[in-house]
Amino acid sequence: MYLIKTPKNSFSHFLWLKKRTLIPISVLFLFLLFSCQNEEELIHEENVKVSPEITNTYLTTENNNLIESKEDYLTGSISIEGTHRNNALANSPMKIRGRGNSTWWAHEKKPYQVNLVEKTSLYGMPKDKRWVFLAEHSDKTLMRNKIAFEMGYISNLDWTPQSVYSQVFMNNVYNGLYHISQKVEKGNHRVVLGETGYLLEIDQLDRLDPEDVFFNSRYFLINIKEPKVSYHSAEYVYIKNLIADFENALRSSQFSDPTVGYAKYIDVASFIDWYLINEISKNQDAKKYSSIFLNVIPDQKIKMGPLWDFDLAFGNVNYSDAEHPTGFWVKNNAWYTKLFKDPYFVDQVKTRFAYFREHQNEILEKIDTYALYLDSAQQENNTRWNVMGNWQWPNPVVLNSYTESVARLKSWYIERMNWLEIAFANL
């Protein structure tokens, strides 16, 4: 396989030619001549130093159509060239569309959702149909979401998405390094809700799709992600009333009573671990804005989670105090503000923070491990998108190298943990 750089004003930055394709020397010479290339710009596959465990994923749309919509799917196929788990895939039918909110409109490198015809194991992860291709364009470490997931794996949360990295080619054009994840949705290998459970998201009106069904609680707009319900149906009324009962208990004079207060309605352990991971990372959206997921099975308690959307966490935002490693953030969420008025809840938070503090070095080691693992691949991604040394919305600082970006992530995390340790001790 060869990586051939095309002119800077070309539609694409890279064109990959499969090495098993027989191309006459004269044709190749003419291609190089008309592309205005010199010999030094022809890079052989063996010179692209990407970890052998990072897969190549080929997404091909019908007629090579461009993906221009988050609503309308294009048909096509997906192929994966081997993985460390021998999970190759060849020309499997798929549908693909854009996804995301700010990540869709603010960045050149776009995120996608891929829907397969049949449940399939991708990259060794449990079989399912829907998969999310995160571009991580504003996160120059490419790992903020991944590190948050690593924190989820050691938490008390029921489920945290599995994910992998892959070099992605769109219609045979190299499109960069992607972080490919399980989708937050109901499923036996995802959010297990049985036949009657609910997956909810605290969201914003301008982010909703026309078919979304939602309600306004006292504090938040809550989107009913699953199941599909209609307004004023029995299912709709049940979940709306349950959230109202929880909020009423939280506001009552007996809110801390373990029998009639908030603990009657919520799974406290999940509320604490979800809170701590989002507070430690100072996740921009988790204060009140979006991607705040909760789930409940009727006649059971409301649980927080799963985790999602940390590209604007760990100080990677320039328009709020979430940029800085000091100061509380998610604690100012309306529910948590009241929960922190209960001394028992505060004591439980302190105990669980000590647990995450004990695992701080483990998280730092994960950052180092992923930095080494991604080093060559991020160089190829940077050659494609030229992110290093250039501002990407909403970076608070512009750094010139991957090494500097990773170092800032680590130093920010260390300072954050140091500040929280003192702050929690003073509560």
C-alpha cells in the first residue's frame, strides 16, 4: 500500500492505493507527473509508523456521495483490515450519516454514525448495529473521551461504552484517526433496561430532533431517548411523574430522610460516581447543558449514566470556568446543589473521591500508554488536518505538538485532583 500526498488545493489530502492492485508503471508515472509530485512525497506503507493494533477502516458510500447531513443516511459498505483480535470485515452493507452538534458544525473533520444491517462485532466489541465514529477534532490529545471511559470502567456505573481507535478512509481517501465507540442506547450489551426501562437525557430545546419526545421538569428539559413514546401516553406520564416526585422530594423539608427523601427515588451510588467523574474532568456540558444521561426501570430507582461526551472536559474549553482546574463545576447542577446539603451525601462523595484519588496514578499511566500507542497515528492525522499549532474551537490554548498537548492534559488533571482533595475536605 502507498500513501500518496496530493496537491494542497486538491479535494483530498491523501489517496491510498491498495498494494494488491496492479498498476502499470507508465500509468503511475503519469499520475505522479500530473499530480506535480516528486519522489520524496511518495510514502510507502512501511514508512507510516502506525501501531499494528490500530486498524484501517474503509467507509464507502454509494457513488462516492459526500456525507452532508445528520438526518439523511447514505447507503454504502464498511471494511476493516484486520485487528489484534482478528476481527476483519469485508464490504459489509451499512448506512451512514453525520452526527454531533458543535462537533458537526464547528469542525472540518466530521463525526459519523454507522448503522449496520445485522448486529456485528466491530473491533472485537460486542455485536450490535449502531456505532459512533468520534472525530475528536478539537481534542488534540485524541483521548479525553477515552480517559473518561477508563474512569468509568473502575466506577460503580452499570455500563460505560467500549471504544477503539482506527485509521479511517472515506471513499478510499484517508480521513484521519477516529475514536470508534459503542452508542449510548438500550441493548443487552449496552444500557440494559429490560422491556420497560427508560433512557433519558438532559438536553436543550435547540438540539432536539423533530421526532423527539420530551418534558420539562422543574429544573431541566428531559428528552425521552428510549423507548419511543407519544405525548400523554401511560409511559410518558409515568416517567414525567417519577422525575417530578424525585424533584419534589429533593425540595422538601425532609429531603435527606432515607425513607421519604431523595434516596427513595435515586440510586445514590450511581449519582455519586457519575458526579465525581464529571467533576474531576470538569466536563463543560455536565453542569446542566447536555449529554447528561440517566436511566430507570419501572419500580426501581433512577440511575445516573452512562458517561458520554468529554471532548470539552479536562480544561479543553475557552468560554467558561470549566477551562480552569480549580473551582467546583458540576456541583452547581441544580440536583447536586441540593444533594450536597445532606451531610450523608457529602460523606459518601468524600469516600468515593478518595477511591478515585487512589487510582490517580493509574489514570496518568493510561494517558501515557495511549499517548505512546497513538503517537504515529496522530502524526498521520495531523498531516491530514494540520491541527497542531492551529486553533480549533474551543481550545483555550494553542500548543505546537502532541507531546505538549498530552503534558497539559496530565498537568491539568493533577492540579484538578489536588484542588478537589482540599475542597472536599473543607465541605
